[in-house]
Amino acid sequence: MDSRLRGKVVVITGASGGIGSAIARGFAAEGARLVLHYNRGRDRITKLQNELGGIETLIVRADLTREADARRLFALTRQHFGRVDTLVANAGAWETRDVPLHEMSLRQWKTTLDGVLTSVFLSVREFLRLVARQKQGNAVLIASTAAVFGEAGHADYSSGKAAIAYGLTRSLKNEMSRIAPHTADYCGGRINCICPGWTLIARNAAKLRNPKSARKVCATMALPQIARPEDMANAAVFLASDKLARHVTGQTLVIAGGMEGRLLWQPEEIDTGSV
């Protein structure tokens, strides 16, 4: 099915990561022109660019928690391509340690929210300023199932992702309809969100390839298998297509195999005498 993404300009933040790079490959397969953003991982982003071959790409390094860097990302994009059709806001931050809220420092809280939420605010704001001039554009925000079910030991991350998945996405669908309105020839500006569940990427591959850990992760899924980055890429391509998803906006798509929540206890940990 023709997505009509050929020649479109797509900015992908956090393109050096596992999900981000898969999203880049997905759009490249549709013939889109790509802006590959990264903050760390120059070798990975260069390898990705080489892998994409004949696709026109622009690599931009930026710390998206900094206002000036976010502005520069979109200024360079506009200078190189003349416009932006889609923003995939995938960049984020993750504190690897489990830190309960009562032990969390204010510094960690602020740092995580800057990386998770402020970076998206600044990216989307600069994108919308271009949309207001172009009168066209759509965005796909990448959140997490932590936004839906919470994440013990990572309340900072969960809070930031929930703000993206619900407050930001649902507010901006209404703002976008004003700055890029529906016309006889255009479906109107759209914004949607993807919440990935457990996904096999380099950061968690060791854990998810451990059978015991994998069984625990899959125990609350209707489809008990680990997602692949390509699952997120396929969804992002669909949501970015003004042909395939022309009447879809303000939606949060959970891609987690029908996950019901978190498995909090193993059976042997439950004292049935107190039930």
C-alpha cells in the first residue's frame, strides 16, 4: 500500500538508538528524506547513514534539553530541505538504577524530566513554529507503557512519559488543527503517540534473552512475546502517512502485545494466609 511518504522530510530525534534507528529504516523504505538527530553515539549514527545508502539524509547533533540546540536542529533542517513534514520525537532519557521516589534526589527528578519531557517540548515547539508557516505537518511522539502502567523505581521517567502520552498529545491535537487546518486538499495537522512495551534493543537484550526474565515480562501479555523495534517503526510510518492515517489524531497507541499491567509478585512470594 502506498504511504505517499516518498520525498517527505522526516526529523527523527534519538535516531542512534534501537527504536530510533528502526524508525529511520522504516521511513527510508518508504522513500522519505531523513534528518537523523543524535546526542551521543556518533559511530552508530554514521553507520546508520551508510546503511541507508541512497536515501538523502542530514545528521545533526544536539542536546535537546537546550533551547538553542532545538532551534538549531530545525534551522539546519529547513536550510537543507526547505521544510519539515513529520517529526518523530523519540529522544529521551533513562536512569538505569531503580530509585524509589522516597530516595530520589531533586537533581535526578529534574534531570530525567528534562531528558524525557523538556526535550520533547522544545522539539515539538520548534516543529510547530514551522507547521504554522507551512500550514501542514504531523508528529509522532514516542512515550512508553510506563506512562500507562507506571514503573516502580522510575517514577520520574513514568511521569514524563505520561505527560507526553496524554496531556501533551491530547492538547496539541487541538492546537495543530488551528495552525494547520483541514482543507479540501489536506487532512489537517495531526499528532499521535506510540507507547512501546518491552522491546528487544541493545540496552535490555541481555535481560530479555534470559528465559526467566522473559517469562516474567511476558506474563501479563495476551501475545506473550517481546516486541521488536520494527513493530514501532511500522506504527510510526502508518501514523505519519496522511493517506493511511488521515483521520487519526490525538491517539495513544500502545504496542505491547495486549499487556495488562505489571507482574508485581511471583506466586511463591505471596503469603496466602494473609489473604
